[in-house]
Amino acid sequence: MFKQLAEAQLDPILSLSIAYRDDPREEKVDLGIGVYRNSQGETPIMQAVKLAQQQVQASQKTKAYVGLAGNEQFNQSMMDLLLTGTSAKPRAAAVQTPGASGALRMLADLIHLAEPETTVWISNPSYVNHKPVMEAAGLQVRYYPYFDTVTKQVNSEAMLAELAKAGPKDVVLLHGCCHNPTGADISFSAWQAITALANKNGFMPFVDIAYQGFGDGLEQDAAGLQYMADNIEEMVIATSCSKNFGLYRERTGAAILVGETLQEAQKAKGRILNLARSTYTMPPDHGAALVSTILNDASLTQTWKQELNEMQQRLLTLRAGLVDEVQALGSNQFDFIQQHKGMFSVTGLSPEQIARLRDDYAIYAVGDGRINIAGLQEQHLGYLAKALVSVSN
């Protein structure tokens, strides 16, 4: 049977990490995989997480199954984090999932169950896993204009003009903040306009928010999503704790369902639990237990928010520092990096120029030109600036 299988295509980001690992050059820099690294090049365990682990270890008395929905206190905490202060919170339900990718797949399967002919509209470009997850669930995928390759910002006019064509059997997938891969976020006025289009045309918004707190701040990054949730009858949300809690390997995420009524949201939750039973059955518990502990302890919540704020401020400093270094070399062609949000920026470099970064400078970036600002150390800024200017001339 295996002989009939074609060779699998390598994941462009994960395979990049392997190539970086095997590169013997001391000056090598990994700007590929989306993880945060501190000034020492480490992805640290947050202090709030360490303290929560102590509490969980001391209080946990069993490793028995938690249930199909996972940790319900965690589920409530994630809804609180995203929907507090909105009319959506009393009519929302949540399911813990194995990371945000698990949430994407469960929500995609639910959409296919409800309406098999659904088309999901995704931004051009979008997170590399959006299209394959939607298609694996049996949904059609269509792109809407998003990133202006000249200005390196969102082309809101083109985006809204295309989304005006979406109808009742369509789902529009939006990045809640810190757009991956571009780093260019839609404005609050664009959130308002898309909400109005959804109410007028009948499409359902699907918001993927994986980087809350890494852009303008914890509350600010959810402002567009909250406006939408407050002004629409039905939407779905995939959220992740990988970045803002540093729980990458714990695969901690949630699928949130906002219905016209709580009864409608609970009905959708029940169908997701049926779908989960036939796939992974139970989500992993440890990460959710840690997040729940942090968000239900005032002292730990404060510690976590402070740490998250420090990470966010450091990202701003890295962006500004890289732009300063490039400008010192007499170039302003990468000034847009300072206006982008979150971990990533699309540089506009061609695949050939990205290959030169790797071959000539041992700087590893994704072929579409995306670089992970959060993977930088301060000592890399001057070296990266020189390499960027060199390969782009």
C-alpha cells in the first residue's frame, strides 16, 4: 500500500529549521519558524507559567481524562479574555483544542457539517496552514486582496471591494491582530466596514487570533474582534496560547462559538464535541491547566501581563532598531518594518534574494520574504541590516 504514495512535500518553514540546525556557520540567524526568543536567543518559560506549574503540581491529584471539551475553566477564561464587555460573551461557548490549528480544523469541520458548499475567503497572503486546513475539511477556498506589495500595508479599498461579493454561504477568515505573514494589520475602521458587510450580505466571520498582546497590547489587539462580536449575530474564533503564554509545545488553544443565542452556541459546541470524539478525542491538559491557573489568580495574571508587555515592547524596540541600522547604511527601503505589528514582516525580497541571505549570510528566512522579528537578538540587528541592503541592491 505504501508504494502507491507519492512523496510528501516538505513543510517550507519546518524544513527551514532543519537546514538552520545543520548549518555549521557561527554567525547563522534563524528568522524562519515563529517563536519568540529573548536577548540570549532562548525561548524562555515565563515566570507566571513557572509559578502556575508549581500550583498545578501541588494540587493535581489525578491524570484521569478531563473530557471532550477539555478544561472548562480554561474555556471560560479564554472567552473572558477575548469577549469581556461585549454582548457576545453571554451567547458564546468554547471548546479547548490542541493548539489554534486544532481549533481551525474543528471549526472548519463544523462549518462543513452545517453547510458543505461553504467557501472560505482568506487573505492574500495568509497563514500557510489556513488553506490546507480548510480544504482538508472539504471547504472551498477563495482569496481576497490584502497586502499591497508596494506600500507594504493593507490595501483596504481592494479588500473591502472584493469582500462585498461574499454571500450567505461564505465565511470570511480574518487575522485578529499581528497578521501572519505580513505584519500589516487592518484598521479599526476596516473591522467596522467588514462587520457591516457581514450583516448586509450574510457571510459569517471567522477570526484567527494567535498573537494577542504582541501587537499594540492585550486589550488593543482584541478591539476589532470585540467590535465585530458586539455587532454581529454569529461568528467563530480560533485562539492560541502558544505565543502570549509561551506554551508552544503544550498545544493549547480554543475554538469559540458566538451564536445568536447561548442555546445556538451550545448546540454548535455539542457538534464540535462529536467531531472531536472521532479525531483526537481529548485535548492535552497541562497547558490549559496552567493558563486557567494564571488567569484565575490575580497575582499570576498581573505577573503574566507584565511579562507579555515586556515582550511586546521589546518587539517594538527590535523593529525600530533594525530600521535605524538600515537607515544608517543610507537606505530607507525597509522603513515599513517599524509600522508592522507582532512577530512577522514580509520584506518584499524575492525567493532569489532570500536564497542569497541564506547562502551568503547564513540568515534563514521563509521563501515568501517573511522574517520573524521575534527571532532576532539585539546583536543581530547591524548584521541583518547589512545583509538586507546587500541582497536588495
